[in-house]
Amino acid sequence: MGPGCREDTIDDLCGFSNWRKTVDLGNSLLRRMVLAIPQAMMHSRAFHVFTNGLKVAHEAQLRDWEAVIRAWERDPLATEINPFDYPEVEAETMADVVKRIAEEDHTRVSRNGASALQVNPAAFLMAGMEIQQTQMEIALDVKRQNKTTIQATDLQRKRTLLLGKILALQDAQNTYMPGLSQWIVNQNPPLPPGDQSRPEAIKILLPSSLPVDDRQGICLSGLIKHEEDLRQAQAGEALRDLRSNLRMRTFAHQFKQKHLDGQGMYTKSRSLLDGSEGRIREACARYCSARAGLLGLRGPGPWETVFQELRKEDIRGINEQAMNDEEKEENRKARALAGLTGDGSDELDEYGEPVDLTVLFHLETGEGHRSLSWIWYTASSAEDLGADGKLHPGNLSTFMCDS
């Protein structure tokens, strides 16, 4: 076949293919519509649930956001506020809550002339919450596989320091939770004694850990409300840290794929990713602890639509997605070509837990069937929910504008 004949043949084939597409346009549009209708219904329901959830407590602010969008759409250049921008907004953090509690304690002492306690309520609660966080960190270190001698020594040192903090906290409990000792004696069956060789397993009793009926008689006045405020701030900070580390992990993956080559560079990037994974686990554990504390203090209620249960499949970046069946099959075939068996779901990480099968993708046309994890648009974020309980511009307003 000569060059001219080859070119004519290719033109004929392309022309025939385009003609077949035109003839079959009705069938192809029907197939796409059949696929699009369920997806449109799903996204429409998700949008209405999202919007109605905001209207419950923030209807006036939602109307303000919609007014800003309409004004921007009429004349973007004449509008000072761009609703699609993501401004940085300060919200009440745990440090702010501790400061407010200390100021309230100072006002109470100066007004009533009462003697100040040796440790203020915020410091007592913060000490207990920090001990719980340290216990979770040590529990993760215990799960780590193939620890070196230095790592084992560091683990033992952490346990010793933790045990000393627990004993100091138990002394402070006699001041802020004076009825706790008698309550422990009256338990039937009795509470198991803590194993001092494993201080990460010793149960820390704070107001949220006690039954609702006994809580008021055990704790000093105001202590329960203080822990509730601290737990809410802790949950918001944990979600913010989780999102930040997920973004960092995504960027690290993309940077490695685009710019790194060679075993040495991959080893260094692997150590950075392992550190990021550890911080993600720590933020997840901190959020679950804060949510469990809020659940013990408030009980089930509407607040759970803000601080939702964090499941394993929710912990993914904004451009990460759990593998669907087609992607799992492609992963299995790729592993088979590399001489590996299975799909990798039975592999364990350094903590002895199953490895999550997720894929990285770029948000672009054709990804409309993907759904984000709730952690990226919930009102629980410290960026959106201020100390006054009102929504401020941030992730939520930007997400609502985009939708």
C-alpha cells in the first residue's frame, strides 16, 4: 500500500466511524440518559439534604449567601465579595476555650471571694484529654510491627511519663470530682484495676465517662459544661488537622509521581508519607475521642448531623476515592502481571491493619459520579463554625456556591 492509498484508507475508516456514531446517536444518547438519570437523582438528593441541613439553624445566612451569588453572577467585576473564594476565618480553638474558662474562674473568684483552686478546671480537663491522646498514640506505637531497640526504649519511656501523669490526674480528681472514689467503690461489678505496666489501657474517668444520672453528684458545678466546650473545640481542630494532612498526602503522592525517580528518592518520599499517615491516624483517633465525649455528655441528637461518625471509608482526600469494582479488577490484573496474588486487600500496614484500596484522580469532566467524603463539607470544621455558633464563610459557603 502506497502513502496515498494508506491516507485514503485511514480517511475512509475515520469517516465510516464518524458516520456510525451519527447513525447510532439516538442509542448512545439513550444509554447516557439511562446512566445520567440515577446519578442526577442521587446528587439532587444530596444537595437538598445538604441545603436543608444548613437551613435548620442558619436559614438567614443561607439567604445572604444566595444573594451574594446572584449579585456576583450579574456583574462579577462590580461585586466586592467573590463567593467562590475561600477566606481564612479564625474560629474558637481549644486554647480559646481554656482562656475563656480561666477568665470565668477569675471572675467567679473576684466576685464571690472564694479561694481559687490549685488547678483550674480547664487545666484539669485538658490534662485528662491530653492523657487520653497520649494513650492513643502509645497504643498505635504498640501495634507497630518490627520495632527496633531504640523504638522499644522510646515506647517504654513514654509509658513511664504517661503513668506519672495519670497518677497526678487521679490526685486532682479528688478535688474536681469529689464523689468519684465512692462511686467507684459502689460499682457492681467493680471496675477492673488499671495495669500500671500498660498505662495506655488505664481508663481515664472524666465527666463524659460517667453515667448521666450520677454525673451531677460526682463533679463540681460547671465542670460538665467546660468539658462539653472543650470536646467541641477538640472535634473541630481534629477535623481541620485531618483535612490538612489528607491534602498533604495527596500533594506528596502527586509530587512523587511527577518529579521523583530512583530508589533513593522513593525511599525518602516513603518516609514522608509514613509520617503523614501517622498524623492522619492521630487526628482520626482524636476526633473519635472528642465525638465519643460529646455523645456521652449530650446524648444522641441533632448535633450528630454536624459531628458525624467517622468511618474508615470517610478518611480520604478530596481527590481520592475508594476503588470501585472495575478499578479493583484492573488492580488485580496489574498485580497478576507483576507476579503478585490477590488484589492487595489482605495486605497489612506497619500497624498490622488492612491497607485501604484507594485511587487518586483529578477532578475533571466525567468524574460526576464521584462523591466527596462528608469531612470536606460538614459544618463541624473550625473554619466554618465560630464560637458564636454561626456559620462563617469558608468551606461550606464555597461548596454551596459551587453546587
